[in-house]
Amino acid sequence: MEEVQRWRQALTQVANIAGWDIRNKSQSAQIGEIASENLEVIYIDCDLLLGTVRADGLSKIKHLKLLKLEDVKFSGNLNHLSNEIAYLNWKEYPFKCLPQSFQPEKLVELYLVRSSIERLWEGTKPLHNLKRLDLSYSEDLVEMPDVREALNLEKIELKGCIKLPKINPSIGLLKKLAFLNLGNCKNLVSLPNTILGLNSLEYMNVSGCSKLSQRNLVSYLLPSSPPLPSSLTCLRELDLSFCNLVQIPDAIGNIEHIGRVHAAGSGVDIPRFFGTSSHEYSAKESSQ
């Protein structure tokens, strides 16, 4: 009831400003004050907006819970974001990092697709509720965030992050991670051995990661014989297309649930394991 009453009061205040004019400083300030105290959802599409938006206006909104921005042009700096944000979807985010003051304890989904981000922030942040992280096609990204505090993370999308050189070893702590897309991370030179601890991982894409060596792929993705007890035990689909592979060892059959392997552009022989009807080997690119 308190929440409803707060919104009723805010709407009443707005309604009382009949025919308000943004050029009127008094009325503009009053509208801004109401928004900063009461606004919880912002969705702006470039088709609905002309001109630019001042980023510092977002810094003043205290109770923002959902922010979705698509192809919006911004001016100024973003110094703060509400710590109450649960869903942050900002296509073409124009800044190099998120505000350092941002404490994303309530964040559930973070989408910064085709952003200018280089790193999310310095150090670690409380990410206890985060389930989905998508930084796809952020071509300036040079550092994957430390995710040791994001133990509920289920999906990571880093496809097309062409400057990303390595994956943070803390990824091995993500026991709920089911989907990992590193496709076309062309500067990725190694994978951490902690990746073998992802025993909930069902889909993994390293297609186009041409700097990953055969040795690195075989050591950290394809299991030893006999396999380690917790090595990618739930993996069902693996995309190795256009990787620097000489061969795919038959030992890949040691992954208990593996059902599909993509190896387009690799020119490798089909492992004997995939001669059975219950498994699929594809020389075509995955649609992911």
C-alpha cells in the first residue's frame, strides 16, 4: 500500500502541472524531482526519441529497477546508477565502464550488447542475484569481470569480443552456468583450467577463436582418458568451428552427455565416437 500511495502522490503532482513547458525552469525542476524520487522503469527506443539524452539525468534517479535503452545517443557523463536496478539492458552503451559507485546486488540480468565498454568495473562486486551476462560484440572489451560473487550465473555471452585475451579463472566457481558463448573472440589465447569445473555447462561455443591452440583446447575442453570425475559432465553441445584444430580426439566420447559437436572450417576427421546414431558431428556452423 505504501508503494501504491507513493505513486498516486507522484501522479497527482504531475497532473497538477497542466500544460507544463520543459523550457520553464521551475516546472522542469519539479518534474525532474518527481522522477528522481519515484521513477522505477525507463524504456527508450531510438524510434521514439529525437536528439540526445543527458546521461547525468540517469544518475539522479534513486529507485530505478529496470533500464532498457536501444540505440539512444547520449551526452555528458554517467556518474551513478541506482543500486536497485535488477534489469539493465543498454544497447551500444557509450562509456568505457559502469560507474564505480554502482553496487549491483539486486542485478539479475545485464545486457550491454555492442557497447564501448573496456571492463565493467575494477575488482569484484556483489553479484549474488545475477543470472545472465551479455557483453556480445563489445569490441573494446579487454577484461572479463571477476565473477566469484556471481554464483547464480546461468548464461554468459561474450561472442564477438574481439579484443578479449583471456577468461577470468573465477568462471570455474559458477556451478550453475549452463551456457557459455565465446564465439569469434579472435584474440582469446587461452582458457583457464578451472573451466573443467563447470559441471552444469550444457552448451559451449569457441568457434572462430583461432588463437586457441590445439593443446589448450584438448587440455581444457576435451577430457583426459580416463576423464576427470567432474569434467564438463553435462556438456551436450560444443562448437569448435574455425578453430586451430589438427584433430578431435576420440576421447571426446568420455564426456557423458555430449550429443553434438560442430567443427566447420577445421578440416579435421570425424571422431570414431560419432559413428553412433545418438550423436551428431557437424561440419556446418552452429546457428548460435
